[in-house]
Amino acid sequence: MTALALALHIFGAVVWVGGMFAAYLCLRPAAGPLDPPVRLKLWRGFFQKFFPWVWVSILLLLASGYWMVFATFGGFRGLGLHINLMQGLGWVMIALFLWLFHGPWLKFKRAVDASDWPSAGANLNRIRQIIAVNLPLGLLVVIVGASGRYW
């Protein structure tokens, strides 16, 4: 069961962090030259497909992570520093995503639907700023998770 939990945990991390990486470092520069209505509709479509996967990833990460805490490590007392770092940074990432999803994303979606391009652009910029914080945190969590047991 630990192998399955670990596989689901890694899957969740790869989907979430990889999606942020693709959005920020690949799609963003590629979409930049597009006219605002086209660019903003593209981002709306991307986020509409990506965010359900983020929710699935969060559920997988929490369920598999806490299952491993109790089933593999015997509870919180036996956790190494690297697992506590993953857990703490993970909760910060979740809080940032909740803010992004329930604030700028909902405003962005409404603005695009209303063809209010200036408002949509402002909210997309806020989403970009949040991802600019969450992506390095996610990459750090991946590094800690992959290397921490060897510290």
C-alpha cells in the first residue's frame, strides 16, 4: 500500500507543479503576442481544464501523504525534517491556490465572459503573480521530497 500511496503522491505533485511550470514558462511566453481577446480566452480555456486537475492533485497529495504519515512512519512523531518541510510548504501552496481560485480566477472568468478585457487582464496578472510564488515553492517541495531522506 505504501508503494501505491507514494505513486499517487508523486502523480499529484507532477501534475500540479508540472502544470504550473508549463503555464508560466511555456504558455505565457507563447500567448504573449496574441491580441488580448484571443490571449485571455486561451488562458480561460487553459485554467478551466487545469484547475480540476489541481483539485484532484491536492486531494491525492493530502490523502496519500497523511496515509503514509500514519501507515508508514507511525504518526507525526517519527517524521523527518524533509517531510515536515514538504507538509508545511504544501499547506502554503494549497492556501495560495485557494486564494487564486476563489479570488482572481472567478473575477477573471467573469471578466472574460463579459468581454471586459482590462479587468480580465488585471486578474490574469494577479493569477500570474500567485503562480510566480507557488511554482518555486512547488519546485522546492519536489527537491526536498526527492532528496530529503538522504540528508
